[in-house]
Amino acid sequence: MNQKSSSSGFRLGSDDEGTDPYKEYVHPKPGRRGNEDPRVAKLSRRLTITSLLMPVLVALMVVLGYGLLEKRAAKIRNDDTQTVQTLMAELSELEAASGRLEEQVAETARTQESLNQRMIERETPMNEAFLAFEKMSETLGKVEERLNGIDEKLGRAEVRLQRIDADKANADRVAALEKALEDLKKTDLATRDARLAALEGDIEPVKSDLQRIQGVLSAIEEDRTRDRAELRETVESAKAELGGLSKDYRQLKKDLVDVLSGTIDQKELNRAVQNMEKNYRAEVKGLTRSLDAKDRTLSLLQSQIKNLESRVAALARSRTPLGTPKPGAFIEQNID
């Protein structure tokens, strides 16, 4: 066992050591039993403390992890909310742009429908004019057929007269034949006059149709003149607006240089002037596009007007002169 040695080499055993009556009594430490090893007791205390602190540490880790997860989830929610708000704003802008585009498309459709309606309104009188000219041509064809019949009858009469002139033998027979010829000529002329009078009655409605067609053509010419005047006024007003904008820009640039030259440096002044010039150029480009669109519209209307003029000229060329031919004079016409 444990032994203590002295300098003299005398050794005492544990059994030989007696009780010191003057030595203070020391109470045994808690948790220590009998001759328990201190290292074991120390390790036991550490394990006890560790077992007590472990739930606290776990709880702290859980709380810290939950806090971190909550912060991360809140950040993700905020990011998602901002993304959703951005998408909603973009969607609202797209809906507004779509609405404006639909309005522009509807306006374009209304304009196209109005132009189509105007073209239909202009083509309807022209179609009526074509129908009237067709009826007139048909009537004139019938008149020509009747006149050809009269010419055939007169030709046969002339042939018979030539035969009679060649075969006459005496003066009495010649006189009788000449009298019969005069009677035949008088009879044919009277019949022809009556027929021509009837034809003149048939031509009178055609005259009224031609007068009505001339009135329609005059109205179309007035519409064309009015459209040209309106487009010319629009272009002139746009040019005047562009000139006024250029003048205002120059004056504003001069005023800006005069006012701000003493309060800001030259770089800021040049930057402001460049921004204003950029805005001015954008406005000028917008007005230029507007003028180009109006010029295209004017060119389209001019082409339509030229087509109408060509059709009117064709109708005027195809119109036949009216009147009652004199007896014995026939007018040859090319009826299409």
C-alpha cells in the first residue's frame, strides 16, 4: 500500500499510522463514495453536467436553426412577393398596351370600314350609270335594227324602180310607174317619220338617265375636291405645328442657356441641352411619321380619284350623241 519514507530510511505502513487527534475532520465530498477514484468522480461530474447541458444546447440549436430558417423563409417570401408584384406591374402594363393596341386596331377597322362604305357609295352610282348605258345601248341597237329594215325596203324599191326604168316601153307606162314610185316614196317616208318619232319617244328616258348620271359625276367631283382640300389643310396644319415646335425649341434652348449658365457647370448644361434635343428629335420623328402616314393616305385617295376619273372618262367616251336623225340621213355608230 501507500507508504511514506523518511530521510532516515524508516518506513511506516498504513496500519502503523495512528489517528491524529489534532487533525481537522474533513467531510467527504458529495457524490464521492468511500475510496472512489477522484478522476472517476470528476468524469462523472462532467458527464452529469454534459447530460444537463445537452438538452439546453439542443434547444438552442433548434431555436437558432428555426430563427435562421424563419429569416430565410421571410427573405424568400419577400423576394417572391417582390417578384409577384413586378410581374403584376408588367402584366398591368401589358394589359394597358394590349388595350391601346385593341383601340388602335378598332380605330383602324372603323376607318377601313368607313373608306369601304364611301367606296361602295361612290361605286353604286357608277354601277347604275353602267346599267343605264347598257339599257341605252340595247335601245340604240333596236333603233339600228329598225333603220336597217327601212334601208332594206328602200333598197328593194330602188331595185324595182331600176327594173321598171329599164323595161318601160311608152310614156304612159313610164308616167304611171313614176307616179307609183312617188307614191311609194311618200308612203315609206311617212312611215319612217312615224317610226323615228316613236324612237325619239324611246330615247327621251335615256336622256333623263344621262342627265342624272351627269349629276352623280358632278357630286363625285365635288367630294374629290373637298377631300383634297381637307387633306391639304391637314398637311399644312401639321407643317405649321412642326415649324412652331422648332421655333419653341430654339427659344427654349436660348432661355435655358441664359438662365442656367450662371448656376450649373458647362457639362450639366450640355447634358440638359442634349436631353432636350433628344426629346425634340423624338417629337419631330413622331410628327414625321404622322405626316408620312397622311401622305400615304393622300396618295391612296389620289389613286382612287384617278381610277374614278378614268372610269368617268371611259363612260364619257362610250356615251353616244342623242338626237333625231333627219329623214333620208342615217348615222352609223359603233355600239359596244
